[in-house]
Amino acid sequence: MNNPLVFLGSIVGLSIAVPVFLSVVSYDGIEAIQKESALSNPKKKIINYETVDKEAPLINIYNHKTNKTEKMDIEKYLCGVLAGEMPVDFNIEALKAQAVAARTYVMYKENQGKSNQHSNAVVCTDYNHCQEYKNYEELKEKNGQDWMDKYYPKIQQAVRDTKGQIITYKGEPILTLYFSTSSGKTENCEEVFAQAYPYLQSVESPYDKEYSPKYTSELKISNKDFINAINSNYKNAGLNPSNLENQIKILNRSDGGSVDKIKIGNKEIRGREIRGIFKLNSSNFELKFGENHIDFLVKGYGHGVGMSQWGAQGMAEEGYRYYEILNHYYQETDITDLY
């Protein structure tokens, strides 16, 4: 070696570069492993759940727009639900998962008995109470014939390819709650809706961050408007403008990361109540205090229980089948073919 200083410099450079390179590679590898392990290392083989071939049943559906009860083929009804509940440009496997979840919801409601709220129908067409539903004519009027030609066959395929299939727990149809976007984990049902279900428990949902445009959102509100909103809803809160940051503290969070309880002034308030007051996308939020305002930094969109639709889309895009998606979000369940 003609110049020992050059040789020594090369050794030092390598001693720095190699660990940095390895750390980058290791980080990417760890993140990939974490995503895979979070989804319980699902099987990559195709399973055929079509074991029964019977005629699809007719069900009574209360149309809240016409105020009439209609008898309809359940599979035709599901096409209208799928078009209303999930973006139709989603991966076909995500659409199939949604179709099975929607079908299961109907069967769950039927098992519960007909409701007077539905004029003795099994379900209604109001998304505030049951599931969103748009019939063929409504979809055509809203989206046009080109949209119908492009997307409606895809909707029909997702329903047809899962004909008669529902999700069951111990042989009974489950309550298939679903929502738009998780914050990285779903929520335990009992922490949101009070009642516990063994199949509606918190699970990892790692693809929402990558795929959902609704993963994060922000709301900026003036100190004055914040104080007025709290004091008008909670008379004994006792908020005042001075040192507002010191009057607010998040007390605890759910397993899924949502705010469970927050102390504001003299009042302990549920996170979901704060979500409702300020119309936040979810109950998973942080607070950032400015000089004259508060920023809500929010993750996720929806109540967080059950299947994340954007999480399902991410799983589908990553190569997971519809039954793998359903088995992940609805733990310890089976898929049963009824007809």
C-alpha cells in the first residue's frame, strides 16, 4: 500500500457505512415482518367456500325513502348495499369481504327478530340505522350509464362469487360492524358500544396508514369556541381562558388507541363525546395547544370496531383473499355457506 493514511481512511469509512447500511436494511425488514406477523401469517392458498347451491331467499326490506316495505331477493339487495357502503374501485377481494359482511348483517338481524322500527322488515335502507342501500335506478341516475357499465358488473361479481356465505361464531351469524379507516388498530367493541363480543376485539390494521386518504385529519378551533362548546354541553366544567392547556388532560386510552376519558376543567368526559361535539373523524386524537387555538390531530375515520374498509383494501392490494381479511378482522369466526 503506497499511502497508509488512505488505507486507514478506507477502514474507518467502512466501519461507519456498514452499520448504517445494515440498520436501514434491518429496519425495512423488521417493518415488513411486523406487518406480516400482525396479520397472523395467513395461509396463501385458495379456499372454496361454495358448498351449497340453493335459491337465494327473499327478505322484507323497509325503504325509508318511500316509507314502504319491499320483498326482495337478498343477493339483489346486497348489490345495492355494496354500491352504497364501499368505494367500487376497491380491489375485488375487499368488495367480496364487504359483501359477506353485509349479508351476515342481514342474517344477524333476522336472527334477532323483526323490528317494529322497520315496519316488520328485517332491515331498512337507512345507513344511520342499518346499511346504506341504493337501487339500480338510483345508481344510474347518480352516476350515469358509463359508470354502471364499468362498475356494476364488478359489484355483481363480488356478490355472486360469495353467494350465500356468511360469517359465523359458534354456528350463529355475527354482528358485522365495519367502518372506514382505523388508526393502526381496531377497537374492542365494549370500549365503544358497551357490549362485548368475542369476535369484535382489537386487532392490528397496518395498511390503513399506507392506503387510506382518511388516515389523518386535523381540526383547528379557537380557544373561545372550544370553551363555549364545552361549557354549553357541560355546565359544571368550569373552563376559563387562562392557562387552558393546564385544564385539559387525557386520562386514558382504549386498546385501539382512542381517547377513553379526558378531563376538561372539572369534568371527566368520554372521548367519543368529544368526537361528537367537535365532529371529529374518530375518537383517536391528540391535542396541540397554540397561543389562541387548539389543534385536534386525529387518526382514523369511524367508530373503529370490526372491519376497517381501507384496511381491507390494503390487505387485498397486498394479496390477501376475502376470507383472510374477514378472519383477521372478525377473530375466531368461520365462513358458512347457507345457500
